[in-house]
Amino acid sequence: MNQSALKSKFIGALIGTAVGDAIGMPYEGLNPQEVNARCTIPIEMQDGRLPKGSYTDDTELAIGIAESLIANKGLVDNNHILQRFVENFDRRRGYGFGTIKILQKKANAKTLFGTGSYGNGAAMRIAPISLVYYDTPTNLYEAVVKCSEITHAHILGIEGAQIQAHAIALALGLIQSTHSLEVTEFVNEILGIAKQDIYKQKLHKILNLLNEKGDHQLVIDELGNGVEAQ
């Protein structure tokens, strides 16, 4: 892949993360019925707890990781990442209670909470790690573990971030693939790196749901739509 195409994909991964976050911001915390009542087709930016077009803590944390990776030439330095998190912190963006505690005390999750959170916070900010380590899967997973443990030390929180990071790299077409992946092939590739039973079960459910032809309520019932990583 030429450098221009690679740069375009990197930009797409980062900007796509922020745009998706801003689109979803007004619906955060709503149940499916409330989302359906409020959502417009085609999707438009809307006001929520922040003005329309605003990103949340998800993107603010991803920005901090990206800034730290740039400053440290791609190395994952948890103390430096934590410092970026603290300096960027804007409470209005909707940080979870545990993350706020960590940032206030400038300590990592293991120090404060032991096994820590299995929320989706580590997964939602992981895109910059994928871009740095897209072509070295072993280093990618090690970097994800290290970066996740700042706020999410629980094995399920970490594996959620690992699966997301692998999915991003696969979407870039740069891990283990020399051709475009069909959707089922894409999911099977991710299933191949899953370790915890709950993730294996959910990924198998996704494969089954792909044959259900778009029954959104069934997807919600089968996969869930809460804040847990799994």
C-alpha cells in the first residue's frame, strides 16, 4: 500500500472515531425506543448534553493517546498518557466516575480499583494504538494491554480493547489479509483472537445475526447496548 493511501486510511480512522462519537453523543444513555423516536434518517448532528457536533470523553481520551504516541515516537508511556489525559480533562464531556477518580489522583486503575472496570472505555479510545502497531500484531496486543490498564484493568475491559484494536487494523486491510474481507470473514478473523468465552459467544451471535437481515431489535436483545465492553 502506498504512503498516500495509508495516510488517508489513518486519517479516516481518527476522524471517523470523532464523527461517530459526535453523532452518537445526543443518544448516550437513551433506551432503544427513545433513540428511535429522536433519530432522523438520514442521520444528522443534534444537540445533546453538549452542542451538536461535539465529541465526548471517548474522543478526548483518544486525542490524549495520539498526542502521547507522537511525543514518544510511537512508544506507549503510561505515565505520559495519563498526564495527557489529566491536562486535556474536560468534565463536561461525560467521563465515567472511575476515570474521573483516576485522573484526579493521577493514578492507574490497578492502584485504585484492583481488577478494575470492564466498561468500554479502553476500547472506545484505542484507534491511535492500532495505527501505530497495525503491522505487528504481537506488539499491538501488548500496547493495548498497557494502554488499557491506565483506567480499565479488568480482563474483559482489556480484551474488549484488544478486539476493537484488531478490528480497526483489519478494517485498514493491513493485518493477515491481502484481499478485501467479506463481513463474515471479518468477524471470523476477530473471533480467532478472542480468548474470553463471553466474547466468543457474542462474536458467534454476530455471525448468526448476519443471516437475520436487519432485525435491529433482535440485535439489541442478543448483543446488548450497555456500557460494558462485552
